[in-house]
Amino acid sequence: MSDVIKNVFVSHHHKDDASVDGLANILSSKGYQIRNSSIRVKPENQQRLDQKRISDRTIERLLRMKMRWASQVIVVIGKETHTRSWVDWEIKVAHQLGKPIIGVFENGLKDQVKIPKNLEKYATSRVGWRADSIIDALSGNSQFQEPDGSPSPKKLNGVNTVC
């Protein structure tokens, strides 16, 4: 297989930065390269964010620019992702921009994990931490899985359907 390159925006809780690197690594092992336009906050900038020295409006503008560049949005789903307002905002904006949105459960998750509200609404796929499943989703094959990779029902307009 020759290398495939995808421009993506990876939405994630910053505590899950290592999972973003892991995602790139498992995909590259299958000849699939991702160019990630998401923001990774350097420690020296975290204090500026914590002190609100950068306005939300500025952050929103930067995130929109980075999402427009990407062809797809991947959301890394960890144990705390559903509590992150910025992740939920990024998912909503990705939907408004017409981007496919792929949720990927973090490596090692076995139990049910709470899904961010907007990911429940707008995901085009939600898959376990397996390169083949992620590549299928990036290739446009919609699928919904549990964290362990088993099939999951997709909720559409208040109705559960199995995909």
C-alpha cells in the first residue's frame, strides 16, 4: 500500500495529547499519514490561557481557520472528553463547516464512556482504537462501535438503528 495522506483536525482534551501522537503512530504503521492542524498548547502558553489573556473570540477564529484547512475532524474520546466545552464547540463548528466527524475511543478504554453531546448528534463514525477501523472511517465508510470495537447502535433523531 502506498502512503495515503489526510489533512485532519484532531479535537481532544489536552490531557490526551499522548493519544493524538498514538493515533498518528498506529495509522502510520499502516501507511496512512495524518497532518493534524489542531492546537497543541505548549506549557509556556497554558498560563496565558488560564489567565484569560487570550480571548475566546481569538481562539475561536484560530480554530475555525485550522478546521477549514482540514478535510475531516477526528475527536479523541477519553474518559473526560465529554466535560470539555471546547471539544463540544469544535464538533459543532465542524458540523457547520460540513466536515465529516469521526470519534475515536482512546486506547485501552473498555467500559462505556460518556460521549460529548455534539458528537452524539453529528458524528459520521465512532470507532474503537484500531487502525483498520479508523482508516475505514477516514475513507468514508460510516460505522459506529463501542470502545472495544464491537458494533454499536447509532441514534438518529431519537431512534436507535444498528449500522
